[in-house]
Amino acid sequence: CLILHEQYWNRLWAPTYSDWAGKSRTTITPMRLIWCDSGWAGKDEAAAMKILVVDDDKFNLMIAKDSLEDQVEHSGILLCRNPLEVMGLLATEEIGVVLLDIVMPHLDGISLLKQIRSNPQYDDLQIIMFSAVADHDSFQRCFESGANDYVSKPINPPEFIARMRAAVKIRNNVKNLKATQAYLAQTEKLVSIGELAAGVAHEINNPLGFVGSNLGTITRYLQTI
């Protein structure tokens, strides 16, 4: 993967997969143009999460990128033409939503979907299947394999944007919910520790109080002996 300055935008069609294979990733601000196996995208770093678009067709990647760029909240759009790179990207990038083509060489989208869902780490990942294949059997296989939604090609911009916004919103809601649950769990632990400390202090104070209240009686008794 390679990230380029915005002034090189018009030169993005020239490279091929073999040209960029093996190049290392760097960060350039404020505009990031991210290449993943001849894929590219750009966005300021300040937004919510990254969106990964996986399709072996460069034209489809361009259309998806143009539709998402200023319409859907994100912190970067990663465009990947090689499905074999996806698991590596998921492991190294903060990706919240994946737009996944079904028909691809080397590894089809449904097989990749199953591979992703087999890892509990990606249970909350929103995965939207992206394909011109529109038969009911394909729909069923996708949803049974763990897809959250399905977008047909060619892209219908209003529908596409609405579905992607919904996926981002769901992912953010799940993330916020888990953060709240973690906070509440930590708070409960602190309360439990406080109650335990108070109980221990009470148990220590009881014998000390008994000794203190009876010390005068013991002293007088000893004096009479």
C-alpha cells in the first residue's frame, strides 16, 4: 500500500498491481490517498472510522469512493483489489465497515465473508455485500454467512449512501455501547472494592472498640488483685 499527495490524483490510473506490490505504507496529511493493491482513497483523519471497499474492478472502486467521500462519516477509505490482502488490513487498520464484492478472483466474497466471521474479533464489523449478482440464492448465502446488508451494482447513489450511513451508525452505536458497558463494569468494581474496604474497616474497628470500652474495667480489676 502507498499513500500519495493530492496533487498526484490524476496519475492514479497509471500504476498497476505489479508497480505497487511491496511498497510500504506512510502517512501524509492533510489528504491521504491510500493505495491497496492499486486502490486509492482520501480523507481527513478526524472522523469516526475507516471503511474498506473490496472489489477487483478499479472502476467499481472509483465509483464507490466518489459516492462515499463526502457523504458518509469516516476517517479513511481503503480500496483493495486483492481479497487475499483483506485479513491483513483488518488486523492492522481500525476498520468499522467493509463493502465486499462477491465475484472476485483467487477468493470469492462469500468465502472471505466466512473467513472474517470465523474470527470473534470481527463480530461487530459491519459487512455489506456488493455485487451485480442479485438472485435469491446469493442473498441467502450472504446473510447466512454473516453479511449485515447487500448493495446491488450498478450503484444507486441515494440507496448506496443510505445503506452505508446506516452501517456506520450501527457500528458507532455498538462501539459506544461496549464502551459504556466497560465503564459501568469498572464502576461496579470500584464500588465493590469500596464496600469491601468499608467492611474490613468495620471488622477491625469492632474488636478495637470492645477493647477500648472495657479497658477501664480491666485496669480496675487488675488493681484490686
